[in-house]
Amino acid sequence: MALPERAPEPPDHGPPRRGHGHVPRLRQSLTELEHAFSKEISLERRRRDSLKRTAEKRTHKREVQRRHKRGSMRFALLVATLILTAAIVTVVMFRTLYLLLS
């Protein structure tokens, strides 16, 4: 009696060698992971730069507003001082004139 024939086994090429175009699945997934990671890093860097620019603009805008507000208050104080000085000088001048003429 003859032995039953077995199906031929696929040829075993052994471990993949470098430079032969066959990239192992693990190495391929690591490469994809590295690409995704570098892309994520660049996106995060752009996002961080954008947030930094936004914060700097906001800070500059607040500084300009504070400067304007202080300038307005100083101007109002200057006007009040000038009016008060004019009133005091007028009162003193008329009292002096009254004393001299009496």
C-alpha cells in the first residue's frame, strides 16, 4: 500500500533580508507610527505657536487699552487742575483787588 500524497508546503523564504523590498509588517507599522507621531508633533507645534501669537495679541491689546485709559484719566485730572487753578487765582485776585481798593 502506498502512502497518501501530501499537499506541497509553501516554500519558506526565511527571515526577510534588508534591501529586498519586502518590509516586515512590524517594521511597516513602526514606520507608519513614526510618521503619524512626527505629523502630530508638527501639528501640536503649529497649534502652540498659534496660541502663543493669540496670547501675545491679547496682551498687547490690553496694554494699549490700559495706556489709553490712564491717558484719559490723566487728561481729565489735568483739565480739573487747570479749572481749579483758574478759580483759585480768580478768587485771590478779586480779594486782593477788594483789599487794595477799600
